[in-house]
Amino acid sequence: MSTRDRIIHSATVLFWRDGYNAVSVDAICEAAGRPKGSFYHAFSSKEELLIATIKSLWADNRKEILSCYDGEGDFEEKFNRHLEWFGMNQRRLLAKMRFVPGNYNMALEIGALPSALKEIKRCRADHAEIMLRSVSQFTGLSPEDDMAKWLTMAVDRFVHGAMIDARAENSLDPFSTLPESILALLRLVPSAGPDSPRGGALPGKRTAAGREAPRRAAARAALTK
């Protein structure tokens, strides 16, 4: 592992555990086993390192998430692997860090650096695009459909709620029913499209305003029960 990668790895663990503001450059160098001069040879500042940790972490996570859709199985099985990945990833991190870390943005704290928030939002938007395609294929809705976007946002809230609870409780229990809960919500949406696991009409033939209202009402009612 290169000096740069070693510093990124050590900083990621420290930021995630203690928070960005509480971690010094000296502590990062000590954890990485590298002299302070090596730090400033690789990074101009701690802020630049923080951005590097966000990019590195998302690059690894993105690769793993996309791999969920490779291999055997129908689309629902592949989508379920994506949903199960959140809990499996936290279990792996627990084994390595000795605590359940939740989302990496929990390391940023109130008053986080604008540059870090911008990078976090970019990564979340990238994942949202992947999730939107999956939600659309599962329900048969077009990715351009407002309902597909709304459901994708709801799934994101499910996941982030589980992350917050998992970190607060230092427990993997919040992930135990996450996949089935999300799939149960999506199954309440009237299906449209032969590519959906649940069949239905062609996506281009289900955009009439009269069909939109019942679909939105069904999904919203599911969340308010």
C-alpha cells in the first residue's frame, strides 16, 4: 500500500470514529505509521485529505454495489442483493473497526466544510441514480416518472434511517428487515411494464394523469400506516 493510500485508510477510520474536527494530522500520521513530512508530500491540507477519503470510499462502495447486479438470478434477486449490501457492509466494517460506523457523512459534524458537503452530495446523487434505475425496473415506472423519483427518495430515507439507528445503538439490528421493508413498499405500487418482476402494461402507456393519482396515493398511504 502506498503512503498516500495508507494515510487515506487511517484517516477514514479516525474521521469515522472520532469526527473530522477531533482528529489531528499528528494522529493520522501516527495511525498510518508515516512521518508528518510524508503527509504534506501527499496532501496540501487535512481538508484535501477528507475529500480524498470520501472519493476513495465511494469508489469502493460503488464498485461493490454494481457487482450486486452481476451474476445469476432474476432482477428482484439482484436488487435484493443491493439492499442487503448495506447491512453486510456495516457488518464488515464492524469487524474491522470494532464499532458500527453508519454513513461516512456522520464524521462531518455540524458546520462541515462546504467542499466536503459538496463531495458527499455528489456521491449520494451518484448512488441515487443507481437506485432510481433499480426502483424503475422493479416497479415498471419510467425513471422520468415523478413517482419513481419519489420512491427512490423514500428508499434513501429508509436506508439512512437504518444507518443512524445502527450507529446510535452500535447494532446491526436496524438492517435485519431493511430489504424486505423496502421491497414491500415498492410492491404496493401498481405495476406497469413487462420488464417489471410483477408485469403490467408498457411504460409508455401508463402515463395518463388519471393513472398517476392512484399510484401516488397507494405509495403515500403505505408510508403513513
